[in-house]
Amino acid sequence: AACVNDPDFTWVLTKDKTTQNCTWLTAHRKVALRRKRYCGKKKIAEACPQGCGTCIADDPEFTFFLRKHKKHVGCEWITRNSKQSIVDKRKAYCEKANIAAACGETCL
């Protein structure tokens, strides 16, 4: 099976009644805590293999904000441009837990 989150899968958090999807698992610096808390649930683990880190791939729905450029970008942004630029971007962004988790393939 491919390492892809089910884009239609959602669940409701008991604490605040918000509806979340697989991308939510990696959309925060507390990615390890979220994975520990939710990926033990069979339905979430099966629907969110990339979000739960059971396989390595980039989440196509994940974006992060670049303050300097005032825009949201996806994992593919890290590997754009020159080789030196890519090395620098990987060092700068792949150290952040949520980006490393959501951009697993890019940050390998």
C-alpha cells in the first residue's frame, strides 16, 4: 500500500469537539505527543499511515508558513532551487518536528 493519508478521513476530538484530519497530526510542534495520543487508535493508524509515521512520505496537504516571505509553502518548496539552497533549507526546516514529520521523504 502507498504511504498516503486518507484525505476523507476525519475524527472528532473529545476534548474540544473539533473535527480533525490526518494532516492535523503533524501540523504542530507537538507532533510526537499527538502521534502517541491518537495513532494507537486502529482507525486513525490505518487511515493516517503518513501522519502517524508508520511509513515515510511527504503529506501533500501539509503546509508551513514562511515569515520572511509571508506565505504558506509545502514540502516541495524545501527542495526547490540550487543544491546549496536545498542543503540550507533542509538544515533550517527539517529540524522542526512538525516539518520533519510531515515532509518525511523530503527530509530524509
